Amino acid sequence: MNEWGPALAVILGIVEGLTEFLPVSSTGHLILVGHAFGFTGDVAANAEISIQLGAILAVIVFEREKIRRLTSGAWQEQAGFQSFLLSGQHPTWAASLKASMQAHPNLWFILGLGIAFLPAAVVGLLAHGWIKSYLFTPQTVAATSILGGVIILIVEATKRTGRTTTLDQVSAANAFWIGLAQCASLIPGMSRSGSTIVGGLLAGLDRKVATEYSFFLALPTIIAATVYETLKAKATFTNQDFVALGIGMVVSFLVAWAVIAAFLTYVQRHTLRVFAYYRIILGIAVFLVFH
């Protein structure tokens, strides 16, 4: 199938909305569904990335009040930020930096998102073409699905207490380690959500904060990837492709909106093991089907 239409766009939108924020890999699921319907090639690969924008808009709507408070707070804090660091009120630069993070939590949260965004942005920009050409396959998804499931089980089996229990406690160092973990999600099937949540748990965030931070980190990450992919691939899209893409985005927005609230409630009471078992079973099944 070289072209796709509204019906397939609705299916892909549902799959994207259901899986984007769960640690199961939305890109991996879109690749599998695309192969099941014979929707492969450049248009398919581009659409599978671009359709994620709908789910990201759901985060913006769902977290609109927090986003408004963060941005307005950061704007108010930025005026005294530089002078605070250079004021010499503390004996060391490290002490001054720590005090600044406490005095300007909103600004540092946004700066932290930038720090977390950079590693995957750099690696993705360098390796994007190679990844899309060679790793957008069911076999890759199967292998990484199993690997990611095993990693989740290992992390969940490790006894730890989340030291960071609110978003404004996420430090720049936490953000950097979560950003490094996000690099794994560039491989289809590893899951951006799964990689960042696991990275957050290993960095000392509790499960709810790690999950919510993953939502916020998705904003710059997927918006940048979608804009980059859409601009780069606009020559391969026809007018019908853009119509289908719009339908898929709307559907993914509506489905993701419902999933976000349910998943946040779930992780406050449960571990991620059920998703790990699902990933492993899915990976084995895909290997058997595509062998």
C-alpha cells in the first residue's frame, strides 16, 4: 500500500494515543500495525513519526494549568536569576547554583527540560537517517520490546525509595541522566516513555514524578521530531496524505487525553511489571510471526 486513507489513519491514531505514554513504544506499535496493513516505505515511516503530534497536544491540554504556572513563574524568576548566581552570596559556585535552584524552581525546571532534551536531540540528528532506513522493522521492534521488558523487570526488582517526590525537586543532574536514558528510545521499540520513566526511577524520582516528568519531556522531544520530520518529508506527502495525517493526529489526541489521566492514577498504586510482561510476550509473538 503506497497511499493511506482516513480508515487507516484512524487505526494508527488509536494505536498512537493508546501507546505514546505507556512504556510499550508507540513507534514500535505503529510499525507493526503498518506492516500488518502493508503500509510501509517512506510515507509510512514519516507518518508514524508525525502522527505523534496529536498525543503531544493532549499533554499540553491535560497539563495546561501546570504549564501556565511554570512558564509564568519562570518569566518572573528570570529577572533575578543571573544576578543571584553572580552575587557572591555563597562560598562556592556549587553552593550558589544549589541555592539558585531552590530560589528559582520554575526556571530551573524548564532549563532542566532543555538539558534532558539535548542528548537525544544530538544523537537523533546525527543518526536519524540511518535509524529510519535500517531499524524501522518488525524484527527490531521485537528485539527491543523484549530487551526493554527485561530492563523494566530488573529496575522494578531493585529496592529503592524515590527521593524526589515533586516535579520542582527534579535537579539538573536528574534531568541529564533522564536525557541520556531517552537516547535509547531512538531505537524503535525501546519506548520513549519507558526509557525516560526508567531513567527517572534510576535517578531517584518516585514513580509518579518520573511518569509526569516523562510527559513534560515529551513536549520538546516529539514536537521537534515531528516538525523536523514533516518539513523534511513534505515532498513525499500528497494532499491526501496530509488529510489522513490530520485525521490520525485528531484521533491520537482524543485517545491520549484519556490515557494520560488513567496512567498517572495507575502508577501511583502499581509497578510497571505488567507492561514489562506485555512487551516480552509481544516481542516473542512478533519474532514468531515475522520469522
